[in-house]
Amino acid sequence: MWARSYLFVPADRPERFAKAQASGADAVIIDLEDAVAPNAKVAAREALANWLDAGNRPVVVRINGVDTEWFADDLALAARPGVSAVMLPKAERTADLACVRAAAPSASLLPLIETAVGIECVRQLAATAGVQRLVFGSIDLQLDLGISGDGDELLLYRSQLVLASRLARLGPPVDGVSTAIDDPTALQADAQRARRLGFGAKLCIHPRQAKPVNDAFSPTAEEIAWAHRVVAAAEHADGAAVALDGKMIDRPVLLRAQGLLRQAEELGQ
């Protein structure tokens, strides 16, 4: 089952690591990059190393970028047991992903697409060995392109991640964060929009966001009921054309219904 929610926690706050893993988020990202001040990078890396050495549950680690002074040491840390995936910020070059892959071959790659160059090269990045999913860095991309909105203004770029993921046979991409921590309605709308566009997960910046995001990327009771009815109608038709609720049930509709039921079963719904 693909993770639906990825919760960030700063690497210099080790007392929050276990709390993040108990939040209900499907995956936890220990962040060595944006969430940690430059003068705290070394201590944050040491705190994460100690936590990994204690044999805790696997986590994703967002390392610092390849053009920073902290990249090499972060990369060495990423090779430790307990790192399930490495998130590379501002991913733009396949060679950089290959470098991470060579240093941490047991970890999956989660390239963060958040620059104009990253968007331009997204298909090559998606096709790089070891990449599990693409991740959309919406806020940094807005800054890079001078875009002020997160809705239709980013539709083109979100769709490119969905298309590149499908062409490379990756899991559905991960949408960027919603900054509205105390606005569940806005968060739900953001997550539902991402799901409609073909995303399968979303980045979270607060534990309270995990459950609403998980719910948004899970089949609803209405969808499950519809899927059961579609499958039953198709089986009863025995290969003949059949309509349900005034709409024809063709193969794509049946496959969607079957996919929803598989996901619901995996989630125990």
C-alpha cells in the first residue's frame, strides 16, 4: 500500500520523532534541510544518528542539497539502517540521484521537484533507478517562478508530475504541503484536489494534518458502495454491455471500481 501522508519533523527535535510516528501518518520524514538552522545542522544529524542506532521504526530522511556543505555527511547518514527512503531537495539532475543511490542503495529515492529546472527534467528524474515516487515542492516552485497562488496557477506543474510518474511506472506522486494548520476545510479541499489530479499522497507539516490527509486519499463509503455495485453489475452481465445509474459500465469503469475495492481492502475498510 502506498503511503498517503508524509509528516515532516525537524531533525533537531528528537523528542518529537516517536510522537510523529504515533500521529497516524503513514510515513515520517526527519528533516535535515529547511527545518534546521545552519548552526544546528551538525547536532541535528548526530541526534538522528543516535535515534537510528537505537533501532526505531524506519523513516524517510530529507537531506540537504547537493550544493551545500552538509550534503556529504547527510549522505553518509542516509546509508544507515532505519532509513527507508531519502528525499533529495531541489532535484534537477539524474546524476545527483544516482549519487544518492550509490551511497544508500537500500533506501528508495524521493526526489523533491520544486524548481523550474526540476519540472523541465521531471521525466528523466522519474526514470532514474531507485526512484519510488515524485514529490511536489509547491512552495519553493512558486518562489522560483514568481507564482502567487497554489490552485490553478500550479495545475500545469502538478499534472506534469502525474504524467511523468505514470510514464515511469512509479507510484502516484506526493503533493506539497498545505500551510493552513488550523483550517481543516482548506486542508481537505487541497487534498481532494490533489487526489482528483492523480496524486496519491500529501506532505504534512503538523500531526493534526495526518488523519484528514489519510481520509482524503482513501476510498469513501460512497465510493466503496458504488464500486461493489459496479462489480456486481458487470458480473451479472457476463460480458454483455450493461448500464448502472444511467451510465454505461465499460472496462475502465470496472477497473477503477476494482482498484477502489483493492485499496479499501488493504486499508481494512
